[in-house]
Amino acid sequence: MEPTSLEKLSWNHFLYQQDISDPRVQRMKKIVRIALKNELTQRQHDCISMRYLENLSVREIALRMGIQPTTVYKHLKKAVRTLQKCSQYL
């Protein structure tokens, strides 16, 4: 099944598609997947997934998780900072 244009732009498709043969891209994808799984707290992972994979707004994430929007912002900020630190290995 051919992905739609929106799917081609999504993080989920980027991280899990196998059609890119460049070894540098494959290595980067592997590091990001490992970082998402092992370096983030569960709440950070949930917030990142809902924000960037499901494209939910901060308010929608807060409602779904039962927390304040400011808490969602804090989780996202910490998660992004952690992923940026992991990106030094790319």
C-alpha cells in the first residue's frame, strides 16, 4: 500500500519506513527509535507520541492525560531536550 502524502511527512512513517537505503539515515532512525524508547519517561514518550505522531494539540493531550496544558509543555520541552542530547551521536 502506497503511503499518502501526509503519511510521507509524518514522523511515524519516517521512523519506520524501510525504503530509504542511505545507511546514515537508517542509523539516525535507529538512534531516534532507541532514544524514544529508552531515554524518555513514559509521560514524555506519551506527550511526544500524541503531539508529533497523532498531531494532537497541547490542550487535547492535556485532556486525554488528565493533566494541565502547562504540564504537557514541560514534558514536551524535557523530551525534546533529551532527544537533542541523543542527536549528538548521529
